[in-house]
Amino acid sequence: MFSLYAGTYSFLGMVSGRLTDRWGPRRVVALGGLLLGTGLALSGAVGSLAPLYATYFVAAAGMSTAYVPCTSTVVRWFTARRGLAVGLAMSGAGLGIFACPPLVALLLARVGWRAAYVVLGAGLGLALGALALLFVRDPAARGLEPYGGVPPEGRAGEPAAAAWPVRRVLRHPSFAALAGVYLTTWIPVFMPLVHLVPLARDLGLAPVVGATALSALGMGSLAGRFGMGVVSDLIGRRAAIGVALALQAGAFAGLALVRGAPGLLAAAAVWGFGYGAVTALMPAVVSDFFGPVHAGTLVGVIFGIAGPTSAVGPVLGGWVFDATGSYAWAFGAAAVLNLVALALLSLARPPAAARAAVYTRAP
């Protein structure tokens, strides 16, 4: 169920990104809130498995408007401090992962799962509909410039890459390299979320250690989204993503070799940090390379290509464990995939005419 849900909302990111560039984020996010809320509320009324798949498909269509429209709108508003801005916006996701499970557990205990679905669906639908009203497509709609100003090339004529049609960007080798980075790093991205607790149990550790490892992962993700956004404004987006990929590779290697609770908690926190950073910085690096005009479409294409592969990792991780009796080979392969992503990142370069348009600092 989760794999199909995650794969569906990731793939539909291509649709929500394109619609964001055409309609603006307000209508897309409002529609997404309606679909997500409806799908969850209807899930509380199902009486068999087949309708539950249908309601989760509706919810996944709504969820597809969460990542791409929001981040692609943020990058339109910031030329300087773009990494900080996207990191702040994305830190909400990390905070939700950390804070929401206890609240949902409390709701389940009070009203049961059917009513909980209805409450969550109605609450999310109303909240997202209200928040959607705050979205503005870009600063020009309010007679403003992006924070940090318009790059010099934008005043004398759009930077070459920003003026390219989407088809030309999609054929550019650097876009293919960026898509490859996220494809390879997203294949194993949900393995720690699914297999950390079983790994702790396999190591003979108490159940509380596995739960604590998940909390450490969530806190690391929150720190990575915000912290590496700031760092990327100082050292550059590619360098920051490279650091995050290296941390993910090291953390996966640590999970393959871990033997006790301290190592498990440390590896989980480091992996969460790298995961949060890689996820948050993707819209910013795409906008740096090719401008913010088509950011929704371009980020949606990468997310739509890479995201569905995340459904593969947990299944393969479980299969490897069943075949070998250990998670070592699964997490070791995940480390190698992140090293492949790092190699692909080295091939990605912004088009020459766009390099001067990438501002990183402002007062």
C-alpha cells in the first residue's frame, strides 16, 4: 500500500509541476488539499481492501501537489539565499515526520481508525485550502523583484538557459545528470525508514532502540533540510549536495557494519541529515542551472522519474535479508548507489550563460 502510494504521488509530481507553471500554485495546492482530504476521509468508510487502494490513489494525487508546487514557488521568490529559503520551507516536512505520529496515535486511541481518517481528511483539506490562498506565483505578480534582485542577464535579456523551452532543457546533459543523481539516490531512500526497527531487533537490541533510531533519523532530516540549505548558500549548491551524498553513502556503510546501539543511532542520524539535505536542495539546484521560469515542470519531471523508484528499495532490502540473513549486502548496495550519484553529480554543470545568474549571498 505504502509503495504504491509513494510511487503514485511521486510520478504525478510531473503533472502537478506542469500545472503549477500554467495555473500558479494557489489553484494546484487547493485542488491537492481537496483530493488528499477526500481520499483520507473516504478511507475511513472502506469495508474491504480494494476500495482502500482506490481511496489511497485519490490521496496520492492530492499529495503530489505538496513537494513540487511549494518548492518551485519558493525558488521564484529568491535569487539570493535560495538554499536557506527552500530549506526552511522543506523543514516543515521533517517537523511533520517528527511531530505527527504521536498526535495520530492519540487520535486513534480516542476515536478509532475510521473516525481518525475522517478527522484527518477534513482537517487537512480545510487547512491546505486555507494555506493555498497565501500562495503568490512570483514577485512580479505583486510588483516586486526576487529577494537578491534580478540577475544582470535578466535585465538585459533572459539568461540563455532560463529562456530555453522545456524540451531543450530536458535534452541537456546536465539535466540528465541531475535526474540520474536523484534516480540513484532515491532507489534505497526508504530502506532505513522501513528496516531500521527490524535491524535493531536483528542485532538483539531492545524495541525502544529501534524507535529511538527512527526519531534520530527524523531529527537528522530536519537539521539537514535547514542546515544544508544555509551551507549551500555559502559553498554552492553542487558542493552541498555532494557533501550530503557522501554522508548518505557513509551512513549506509555504517548501517551495513553496525553492531550496537550507539552505531545504529549515529548512522540513522547521519543518514537522516543527508537525506533531508538532498531532498531540500534539488529544486534550488535545478533553478540555479536552468532558471525559475519552468521550475515546476523541471522539478516535477525529476521527481516523477526518481520518486517511484523509492518503492523498490524496501522490497529489495527485505528480499536480501531473507536470502542472506543479514542487511549488510542491502545497505552496502545502497552506499554504492549513493557513490554512483556522487559521480553523476560531478558531470552536472550549469549552462555557461546561467552561471553568472546564480546569486548566493545578500544582506
